[in-house]
Amino acid sequence: MIPMKKVIILSIVISLITSITSIVVYHKFIDTKVSAFDLKGYIHGIKVLYAQEKIKTEDEINNYIDQLGDTIKNRPKNEIILSSDVILGGPVYRIPYPVKEVEDAANQRLSPELTK
């Protein structure tokens, strides 16, 4: 016969393993996550690059937009993506820009003569 102390310890270990596994599986595959993307800033960054003549053709603009589309498509299926303009606060993961060059440009302001 197995001593009662070993049965209790084994029961606790099995319960812990089961609990931790279920929490990890739920968080990874079932739990809906809310993420934000700064779409307005990304478009502004493309405009800045165009005004600085770092983007010269429509194909280059389409390439940046396609990269954004690929970034969004490759997100997990249990993730909801909102524009960061509608997020007022809270713990929300911010999706990084797919192109570093656009991120740097998004932080710059267009001079008034370039916005015409």
C-alpha cells in the first residue's frame, strides 16, 4: 500500500501540472487578445517619405501598403486588431510598424509647403 503522504504529494503535483497546462493552452490558443496598430501614423510616415522623395513611384507606395497587409494577415487568429486612434487606455499590445523607415518618418512633421 502507498503511504498517504505520497498520495497527497502526487495529487498536488498532478493538480499543479494540469492547472498550469490548461492556463497556458487557454492563453495561447483560446483567449482573445486585443492589439492596436497606428494606421494614421503609418500613413503619415509614407506621406513624409513621399514628400522627402524617398518614395518615388506608386509601386513603392503599394509595396509599403502590401507589407502592412502581410503584417496584419500574419497575426494570430485569436487576435483583434484595432486602430490605435480608438484605444483610450488599458493594457493593449501595440503592433510595430512592418517597415522601420516608415516608423522613423512617422515621427517627423511635414512642413506646411509639402502638405499642399
